[in-house]
Amino acid sequence: MWDTEPNPATRAAVKAIVDDFQKQHKDIEVRAEGMGWGDMDRKLQAAMAAKSPPTASHTQTYVVTSFRAKGLIEPVDDVVKAIGEDKIFPSVLQWIKYPDGKYWGITHAWGTDMLGGRGDYLAGTGVNPQGWKTWDDWLRDLPKLNKAPQYYALSLSGIPFFMNEDVYMWTGSNGGSLFDDKGNPTLDSPQVLGMLEFWKKLKPSMPAGWASHDYLETLSAWATGKTAQVLMWGRTAGYIDQYAPPEKRNPDVFQIWPKTVGPMGKAPLTQFDNEPWVIYADAPADEKAACREFLKFFFKPENYRKYCNSVPVHLNSIFKADFQDSSYMGFPERKRWKPWLDAQVKWVESGRAHPLLVCNPQDRLIPWIGDVAAAPILADMASAVVERGKDPRAAAKEANEKIQRDIIAKNK
Amino acid sequence: MPERSGRRRGRPLSQAAAWSLRIGLFVFCAFPLYWMLVSSLKASHELLASPPTLLPREWELRAYWKLFYETNFWTYFQNTIIVSALTTVIVIVAGVIGAYSLTRYTFPGRTFIARVTLLAYMFPPIIMLVPLFLLAREFGLTNSLLGLALTYISFALPYALWILRAFFQAIPVELEQAALIDGANRAQALAFVVMPLALPGIIATAIFTFIVSWNDFLFALVLIGKDELKTLAIGINEFFHMAVVDWGLIMAAGVMVTIPALLFFVAIQRYLIAGWGAGGLKG
Amino acid sequence: MSVRADTLVLAPGQAGRRRRQAWIGIGLLLPAAALVLAFTIFPVAYNVWLGFYAKHSLRATSAWVGFGNYTQILGDPDFWRSTYLATVYAIASTAIQIVAGVAGALILHQRFPGCDFLRGVALFPYMIPTVIAVFVWRWLMNDLYGVIPYALSALHIPGLPEAWLTHGTIMFVLIVLSVWTFFPFVLVNVLARLQTIPPELYDAARVDGASAIRQFVHITVPQLRNVLLIVLLLRGIWMFTKFDVPWLLGFGGGAGEAIRTLPVFTYQRSFTYYQAGMGAALSNVMFALLLMVVTIYFVAFPSEEEDNSA
């Protein structure tokens, strides 16, 4: 079983769960490996080419669509039912249930992207983030939060994968989508062009080298105070504990500020990370059966809690009840960063947290959405406009053509 | 230019020039090492201080502690030593014998074979990943340090053959002829006449081969799955993928990976000097 | 005027012994050659075969497209741009590595206090794992925390870029970083060769009154020629096919779009677009380009077969 949480704390938690499982099932051996996403991709490709995939692995929501279409994975309804379908957040389940009514994966944990802001940089600026509703509100206040070169107002990541995230989150917040109902790209739509213009206006408030910053650099920048705001996920709490001065490691300094809507949008959109476990059809039958047993065991409260506690504010439990449970919420890290958890739960309950590239919910059924998510086409479009001054309409048209020629044509 | 002893009288200007070049080389190569070392000893919140500090305000060994006690670093270290030593020894042996054969024996197609070995270098290794994995699986070489070593050997051998060939070509045939006339056989001629004179080239080959296997990441990633067999490169790569990346830890790992190898190579520097004059033939 | 280095004639007219020599020669070479070919032939053949298909990297099915991949590649302006970037990168970094490596070897060829230590330090850039080397340089050149931009601005040098890792200057940083990382390879090989040059050659030249420069041009360079040519060829090939350095510096996009060399472009097609067939076709094109260059090299420098010692 391949997962994407290689850090020591999670490995220890998984090992404990595996050991307990193997004690109860002496005839089953579970080999659980953790690795980074890029490495998982490469290993998976080599394994699939050799027709020997792992029994199960983590994957992205959009990949489930294409794997399912090609018969590479199997549904996991039995696991979901055993865990308790009604115990899980509906908005977690909605993304792994497909039109045939079956569940094609089971989310290991979830999180949402948030806009983080330094409360200690508000003093004297007159800025009230809680009052932000639209992009214009935000753009108006950004210069007040920008004290370059001491610190910048916003730090974005310049890696293709993360730039793709910003493209779709802001397009969705501007009331648009990246695809039409047939799955063709609609990058020259007014909403997407509006998003590109908006991004251009952000540039003066960002560090000059943002286009080379990887995601973790932006988190460190926020923790060390080189930036007032950042788009981030729950594990940033760990960065703060590691890199911020001791007296600042709390949510009064590191606040969650609201995301805003574009002129053509009604509600902001954020990214929902709910990577599911999938079971590969090509694995031997007995291994698949054993895997299902293991997954049912894994999600038992006493075991699952260990897993979630290994990266507390980042790996959020899929069970609604846990967020009312004092033993879950009372865990020190969760208690300390409660505002962050509240913000994430609010997103999940509002239904405006969508998986990567999915602006309209039915977009997740587009067979090539995974290929577009991994490719740098959208990121190239954004950096051409923002960094090299290309005309947005021309850049969008070029990106449309590339998606058609290099991705869709290959998928037919 | 032959090695000059330090006692040679040099004009002050050229001495100053020589020393500024030496110091320049030192700073150019060593500054990032210095930065790594210093960063590994800084407290985490000072690592990303702006403006950056050249010396830690607070010194701590936390990163090294974590490296040795909270990660499998030591196991990875041992695995990598085994694979690298195995690879280097085999490449030297096969390379010396092969290069000797290429220079001292005539047989049809030897130029062709030499050139064809360059083929593998003309694809980016990343593309060779999937077919090499398939090949390794066929021969049961996955999850074994020997399989990994074989991959590295096949990568380093062409270079070894080419470089050693150039060194052997520079050694006049008359020296071996003299030895053979004196009653030695081919193997002895190779071992006692040719190899000592080509020793610097052999050391250069050893350095390259060792570093190739010490640092390789891609093939170790795909061929090794079991945690207890992983190499340093994989271990270090994992440090970049943790939930919270600890830059101090990574710097400590970088220091621990480089310094031992560095000390070893400083120690064998003296053997880079050839034993010229062993043959006794006039040029 | 001496005997060809490749022939040890033991006694005249011994044709049978000659033939046996040939077999011994092949036999000695066989293990090495077999291993290399086994690990080379199959992957090369696999790639050539795969280049004729459109295959999704994660799905089992593939469709025959014949030369379709190749026609698409040749018509894709992004491919040509990547080839251009790879060529610039390869030529610039190889040339500077050679110069720096030879210069370093000449500096280290002398004995002076601390020369052993300096030789070890000079090897250091080559020895650290690439991922750490690139990471350290990213850190050193970072616009927020980097020591080098900070030091440069403190020296009030005019015309410095605001950030080094942007699309305008990131190629420059890539080249400097690559030279730093790989010039020790040149240095070690050249230094080793310098130390096998017989001192008598220099003694004779000095007796004849030759200056240091004349000694360098007429003794050192011819002696170094073979090793230098091999190093040039290998470094050129390796810099052209280098994937991990431009990838780790630029991540294939954002500012990294300016260093999307052909290997990075190929990787993205194969592993991020999930088009394994296209990736194989691209690497075959890369291979073909290098084959042309290598052929020219062998035509221009055939003399590595000749004996070259005095």
C-alpha cells in the first residue's frame, strides 16, 4: 500500500496500526510505504508498465475518474458501508461517488486551502480583513500590507502545480469554469480573462522572485514574517512551530482571512484535498480482499485517530462526529489552532471546497482533467501574462489550443 | 608542468598571484559547503533570518541529533557504502582489464564496441527508468543491493573504459616489452608496469564511479522498495517530502553525506602521484 | 617514431599467436561489454519501439501511430525552444566547465602547503547529492533570504536584477550552478593526466630555454589532448541530457519555463502529461541529435586510435 505521507510521525502511526492488524490477522502481511507525490507518480508508472501495481495507493480525485474509465480500479462500497456512510462528511463522499452510485475510492483524510494572514501586521494600517468581500476590497488593501523589502503583502508559489491551483480557485471565485460541459477548455471566457487581469494586479504586492518560489518557501516566508499573507494548508502549523519566533506561534498572529469573490462571481472557491485510497484491479484477488479488510480496520476510531493525530491540523478526520468530540478536538495541536480547523470545517460545510481544477462539480467527470492538472499549460498561461506581459486573450487562446492538441486529442 | 617543491624561490608577484588563485578556488568550491555546515548548526528560526547571518547566533546540534536518532540515516549510510564499494571495485577491475584489452590487443570491431558503449549516455537517465525497471524485474534484481550495483556498474563502465584507454595509450609499449623479455607474463606486466603508471587515471575512475553510486537517486527509487535497503539519496529526498520540511536536518544530512567521502579522498591524494621512472627507459 | 601502442609484437611471423591474442582480447573485454550492452540495448530498443505508439503512462493500452509522434514533435514550437535551451545550456556550461577544470588542475598540480586539503575541497561540489547542491544554491540566490544577492547589493553594484531566479536570469544561475557542480569532474581527470606526463619532457624544454607558456602549448596541451577530448565529449553529452539540475531549479514552470530544456520537456510529456509514447519519441530525437554530434566528433578526431606517446 503506497501512501503520500512520508514523515516520521505518520510512518510511526501507520506502523502501529499495521502491527495491530497483523496481530489479529496472522495470515496477512501489510507493507505500507510512504513517499512524496512526484516519487509516487514515477514508481506507479514503472509498476503499471510492468503490470504489477501495488494493491492500493493514495491518488488524486481527478485521477480516480480516468482510472475508473479504464478499468484500473475497483469500487470500495463495502469499505464505505463498513465504516458508516452516514458518519462521513457528505461533501467528502460527494467527490468519490460516481454516477453509477458506487464509491470508487475512500478518502484517507481531508483538508482545505486557506488564506493565512499575519495579525501582527495589521497594527496601524486600518485594514480589517473580515470586511473583505470582493477582489477589489482585497486589492485596495494589499498595498497597505506591503512593506517591501522588509515584508511583502502576498507570497504565491511559482510551481506549475500550485499555479494551476490558483488558476482554478480564482476562476471559480469569479463565477467561471475552466471547461465547458463537453470538457473542452474555455480559457478565453471573460471569467478566466478576468482572473488573469486580477493576477497581474497582485504582482506589485509580491516578492520579485515569486515565480521561482516553491510552496514550502512561501510557508517559511509566512512563518518568518517575510510575507503578510499566503495560501496555505493545515501543515503550516508545523512550519510555524519550527521557524517562527517562539512568542508568535499562535493563531492570534497567524490568522485565517477570508477569500474574496471576483466581479463575476457569487461565492469564493477553495481547493479541497481529499485524496482517496484506491484499490487496483490488476492486483491478485486475495491481496485485494486482504486490503479491504485492512482499510476497514484502518478507519476504526481507535486506529484512525492515531493516523489523524500524526499531523493534527492537516490530516482532518472524515467523520463528522469527531469535530464535536472533545477527545479529538482536545488534542493539543488542534486546541491551539482551533480557528484554523473551524475555517476548514466551514468550507467543507459550505460546499465551496472543490478538488483540483473542478470549478463546476460535474467537471470532475471529465476524462482528461487529471492530465490537464499535471501539465504546465495553465501555469504557462498565467506566467506569460503576469511575468512577461503577454496579452491575456492571446495567452488563453494558445493554452486552449495546447490543451486540445496535446491532451484531448491524445485521450480520444 | 612538474610538481614544484615549496622551497623553490618564486618572484613575490607570481607567488601572490598563485596564492590568490588558490584562495579563489577554495572560496568558490567551499563557500556553499560552509553555508551548509553553518546552517546545520543554526536554530531553526534563525535559518531563514533576513538579513542572513554568516555565523549562528545560537549554536545547536539539534539537527544532527534528529538525523541519527529519529531517522534511518545510519542504515541508509551503510547500504550506500556497500553498494558504492561493490560498484567501484568491480568497475575498476573490469575497466582496467577491458581498457588494457582495447589498447594492447587487436581484434575486429574493437573501435566499434568502444564507441557503442557510449550509446547509453545519449538518453536522459530518467527515460531509461521504466525499461530498466522492467529488465530488473525480469532478472529478479529489484529490492537488492546487488541489482542496484549492477545498474551503476553498467553506467560507469563506458566512462571507465574510455578514460583508462586514454591513460594506457600514453604509456609506451616498450616498458611492457622490456618486462615481457625479462620473463614476466601479460598479467604481471599489467599489474606491475602499466597500472602503477596509470594510477592517477585509475583513481579518477574510482572517484567518478564512487560518486555515481553514492549519489544516484532515480534508480535507487525505482529498484528499492524495502525501507531497510534504501540508500542515502532516497533518505535525503524523503526529507524534502515530510509534512514539515526541516531545512536544518537536510543541511546536516548533506554535511554527513559529504564530509566522510571528502576526508577519504583527501587521504588518498598522495596516491594520485604516479610512480614514474619505474621503467628505466629513456624517452 | 615508435611502435604502435596497440600491438605487442612478440616474434615475427606468428600468425597463430596473433589470432589467439585476438580471442584473449575479446575474452577480456566480454564481461564488461556484455553487462553494458545488456543494460543499454534493451532500454534503447524499448524506447525506439515505444516511440511509434501513443501510450498513456498509467494505462495498459497503446495505439500505433507510426511516425505520428515525430511529425508532431517537429511541428511543435515548444520542442524547438526546448532544444534551443538545451543547446545553449550544454555549450555554455561545458565550455566553462572545461576552462575552470583545466585552470583548477593547473593550480592544484603544484605542491604547496595545504595542497592535499585543497584537492579534496575542490572535489566537494561534485560529491554532494545533486538535490542538496541545487537546493543550497536556490537558498543562496533566493530573493528573500539569499546571502549572495544581499552581499552583492551591499557592495552597491549597479544594474543587479531584483531577483535572480526570474525568467530573465535563471538560465544564467543554472549555468553557474552547473559549472560549480561539475567542473571537478574535468579537474580530476585533467589533474590525473597532468601527473602522468614525464617530467623529462619539461626538463629538456627548460634546458632549451622554453618559457612556461611555450611549455604549456607544446608539451602540456598535446599530452592532455586525448583526455580532454574524452572529457569534452562526455560532459557535452551529459549536460545536454541533464534533467535533474534544471528540473530541481525551475520545476518545469513559472520562472522555470525559461530553463525548460529538452530533457525537462521530455520528462513533462512522459510523466506529467502521462504520454509515455511521446516521451520515448522525444528521447529518441534527443538521441538522434547527439548521435549526429558524436559522429562529427569521431570524424574530426579519429586519432584517438593512434599511438601518441613519444
